[in-house]
Amino acid sequence: MNLIDGKKIAAQLRNKLKVEVDSIQKKFNRVPGLTVILIGDFAPSQIYVRNKEKSAKEIGLRSEIVKYPKDVQEKTVLNKIDELNKDDDVSGILVQLPLPDHIDKQKIIERINPEKDVDGFHPHNVGNLSSGYESSVPCTPLGCYLLIKEIEPNLSGKKAIVIGRSNLNGKPMAQLLLKENCTVTITHSKTKDLKNECNKGDIVIAAVGIPELVKGDWIKKDAIVIDVGINKTEKGIIGDVAFEEVSKVAKALTPVPGGVGPMTIACLLKNTIDCFKRSLK
Ligand code: NAP
């Protein structure tokens, strides 16, 4: 079994992006910029945002965090987004989720200029992705896609089973695989006989949030299995895939942690640079 080393592949991607930022700096005498808006004091969000800033700076991007207290008015955040939309030094804007209840998530997402939407959540980008056009793609499924392509560059005709249909993971994942000419099945909590569906997959992507849901006998021999799940348990952080069992049948499998996770931030950096490049067109 090939253990898909997300840490290593993410480091290679970051190195490539650093070279790209250096060459942008030489050519245009400026660098792409990422601004993250962080609202409130939710500890995991603070850690994610700090890691995003650190990674952005390491590859030479301009990086800024705008912090607001948890009781900030929605209007204040919307006005800030308007300001960032007009700022030529800002290539990408990300509003860290989750948001406090009094702030309308969809309103915030739709206020971001789609050309600066590094999360790929704006309906404009969602539509472009589903139409097969160029767009920002949500970072986690983009990371999964790049990992799959490392193992199998030609995905045409492969049968892919996506478990989970969230806007964040399952749906964009399915669109990316469809674009690669996979035959895609999207499954969810109402799917009947999930085991039988998974058994058909040359590629299985689990993005559910249930520890070790996907068992060894759900997986076809030599399938590629991508585990998006991050579940805090007494055993520590584990994925949606029963790692030991599945590793005996799969051709390639991502570990948790160290698989998809590191790719998510690397893809945010990639999206920021891609937004900058599209702004030049
Ligand atoms: P989500 O919005 O809660 O969606 C979960 C999906 O799983 C839903 O579509 C749900 O179906 C489906 N589901 C629930 N129970 C199921 C079952 N028994 N069988 C089949 N499908 C089932 O979650 P998410 O935001 O996509 O995140 C999924 C997991 O990925 C979580 O563990 C999260 O922590 C992790 N994650 C990891 C990263 C990373 O960087 N590695 C990034 C983001 C999220 P319904 O639609 O029918 O409810």
C-alpha cells in the first residue's frame, strides 16, 4: 500500500509556489496578498488563521489578519470586505468560518468579490466550477484532487465514490472528478447500502465526520482512498476511514493526520496566487 504523504506533497507544492511568488516579485515589483478576517475567539479558528498567515509569509506572500470581537456588527464586516475588494494589494480575501450566529454567512460570502474569493465559496465560483470553467475551488477538495493526481495522473473512466455532499467538501470534490472524466457517485446520510456503493469505487473520498465509518470490506482491491475526516476521539485525532483495515486492500491511502490537512493550507496559497494571476488578465 502506498501511504499518501500529504505533508511531503504539500511541502513540494509550497516550494513551487515560493518560486512563483519570487518570479512575480521580480516581474511586477509586488507580491500577491492574502487578507483573512477573523471574528471572535473560537480557539481552532485562531490556530487555523495563525497557520495560514505563517505559511503565506513563508512563501513570500503579503499576509494580513483583520480581527474583530465576537459581537462585531455585520455591517462593519461588510464594509471591511467592500474596502478589501477595492484594494489592489489584496489578491485574496478569506473570512474564517464559523461565524457568530448574528452574522449571515451567505451574505458575507456573497459580498466578497468572486475574483478575490480564495475559498471558492461564492456562488459565482461554485457555478463556474460546476460549468467546468476556470474558478477558485475550495481548498480541501482541491488538495484531495492534487493528491489523487499524484497517484493516478489519468482519471478518465475511473469510478469515484464521494461520501458526503457538503458545499465545503463533497460537492466540489465531485465536480473536480467529473471534470477529469470520472464516473462520480455522491453519497450522503440517506444513501442506502453505502458499503455496496463504496465497493464499486476505484477512488473513494470520505468527507463525513464519523470516525472510522469506512471499513476494510467496503473498499475494492487497489482503490485509492482519501480520508478528509478530522474526528477528535479518546484515541486522538482520527479520520473517517478505518486506517488499518483499509490499508490492507487499498492501493493508496491518506493518513490522518498528515494526509489531506497539510494540502488545505497549501491550496489556499495556490488560490491566492491564482487570483493574483487572473487579476492581471
Ligand atoms: P458536513 O458539512 O457535516 O457534511 C457531512 C456530510 O456527510 C453530509 O453530506 C452528510 O449527509 C454526510 N453523512 C453524514 N452521516 C453519514 C453517513 N452515515 N453515511 C454517509 N454520509 C453521511 O461536514 P464537512 O464540512 O464536509 O466535513 C466532513 C469532515 O471533513 C469532518 O470530519 C471535518 O472535520 C473534515 N474536514 C477536514 C478538512 C481538512 O482540511 N482535512 C477540512 C474541512 C473539513 P447529509 O447531507 O445527508 O446530512
